Amino acid sequence: MMIKEGDKIPDMELVAPDGSPVKISDYSGKKLVLFFYPKASTPGCTTESKDFSALLPEFEKAGAAVLGMSADSPKRQQNFINKQELTVDIASDESTEFLEKIGVWAEKKMYGKTYMGIIRSTFLIGPDGTVLKAWPKVKVKGHAEEVLAAVQAA
């Protein structure tokens, strides 16, 4: 089941694109926009990540960090960052353990095939680790702007 507003975000060690460890608690004390995308370098994920990167100065001005995440390998994430010139932080969860705890790793269907994958979702986490706002099943167009408005209002 997907985490919801009012829940505490679990802390877990993830992997940054350079292979170093990154934890959700590294962002404690400030607001965190945590967005999950299905696969690096695919059209929707590229658009979403570029939109968040373009608005990063506005998020920072509002006191928020931005962290994108998928189950891609750190190397694939680094290639994605380099190719798309992304400025937001990115993390990998190849084991899908964190993705499962959050509830964004679920059964999906496409073209008659069933498989496990990430449900495109975003969460605004408060400085104390509580989910302030959740966006399950995100539509990419205009999403980063909608999240920014929520951050500015929080």
C-alpha cells in the first residue's frame, strides 16, 4: 500500500549515481520533494526530470530539496543526468526494497503483459519526515509546477 499524507517516510540507504550512499534522512530539517519515475531516459521520465531541474532554483528558494528515484542502476542514472543535464539529486534502488516500502513498486499492465514496475508518484516530505502531500499516479505535464506551488504553500 502506498504511503499517504501524515505517514512518516521510512529511512533507508540508497545509492547516488556516483556510487556513494544517500539516505532520506540526509535531507531532514528541510522540505523534500521525492519523485519516483519508472525508467531513466524514457520520454515521460526525461520530461519530468528536466521540469524538476528547470524549477530547482525555485524549489530551493522555497526551502526544499528535490530527489528523483528509480530502480535503474547508478551507472544508468549517471548517464541520464549527463545526457539530460539534470540538476536535481537522483538515487537508485535496484533492490526495490525502498520502492516496495513506499508502495510505488507494483504490478503494472501494458500491451497485455503484466510486470512489476514503478508507479509514477511524488511526495512532499516535511522537515520532520512526515508526508505533507502525495501525488499518486502522476501525469507529467504541469506536474513540477503543481508540486512547486504546494511547496511554496507549505
